[in-house]
Amino acid sequence: MDAELVTLLHQHRDEIRRHFDVVVESLQAQMATAEELRALRAELAVMYSLLDRRLARLEPNGPGL
């Protein structure tokens, strides 16, 4: 397994999470509706799930590609 690739993917995952945290804060600051926030949270949950599955396949002792 390529440790550099796993590290890089972890870094990108963290950047994506930070980016969406900023988006959520911005929406909250603009008094976004509860419906808008629920939609954003649902979208983020799907993205995080996909990222975690991809990382699990690439990590040592993971199921592989």
C-alpha cells in the first residue's frame, strides 16, 4: 500500500470537512432556514461516507481496491 496516497487522501478529506464547516457557518450567519441546513447536512453525510469508504479500501489491512 502506498502510504503517501493514504496520507494525501486523509489531507483532502480534512480540507473538504473544513470547507463545508465554513459553508455551514456562513449559512447560519445568514439565518439560513432549517430546511437549507438539513439539505446541506444530508449532502455532507453522503460525501463523508463516500470518502470514508474510499479511504478504507486504500488503508493498510483494508479490503483493497
